[in-house]
Amino acid sequence: MMNSNTRNKHQGFSLIELMVVVAILGLLASIVMPAYQENVRTARRTDAMIILAQIMQAQERFFVNNITYTTALTDLGFASNTVTSEAGFYQISAQACGGGINECVNLVATAQGDQVEDGDLTINSQGLRTGNWETN
């Protein structure tokens, strides 16, 4: 028969063992979390890209009919002049390019909330893009 001292020695974890496990988990989390957050930000960019493409197509249709672009997104059938992307990570607005609204329109996707760290995206009717358009 076992005595009570031997039985108590083998039950549970010691504080040192528990602290080693916590330290290892903390180290792993500090390595994994930044990479995960960057992947999330990259995936959220598609939210802006989709709405920018839709608005640019509407701008091109408007141009065909009116021989000018518009900065008023309401002219394109949107509810307001600032459009929120589907997931809410970007606010889209339209501005005239350097040559004027008759020649070029610039769409700006302004990052919102957690996406601000990733920066804004822009595209104009001549195909010039600025910002981080990578979605690897």
C-alpha cells in the first residue's frame, strides 16, 4: 500500500511547470498574432477592391451617357456621396483628377477602424492605383 506522501507528490502540476507552459504559450502567441493580424488586414482589402470596381464601372457608364464623370455618387444610384464598403472597413468617395472631372475621376477608399493601419486605396479612371493593392 502507498503511503500518503508518495501519492501527494504525483498529483497535478507544480507552479514551475505551469509557468514554463504559460511562457511557451506567450512566446508562440507573440510570434503568431502579428502574422495573423496582417493576413486579416490583407483579406479586408478585398472589401475595398470590390466596391471600388463597382463604383468605377458605374462611373464609366455615367461617362458614356454624359461625357463627364461625377463626384456625386448619388448620380450613380448610391444612397449618399460617401459609400461604405460591405463589411464597413472603407468609406469610398469620388474626386476630380488633375485634368478635371470631364477627363478623370479619382475614387478614394479611406480605411476605417482596425483597417486604418493598412492605409487608404485609390484608383482613377485612367487606371492609376495608389496604396497597398496586394492580396497575397
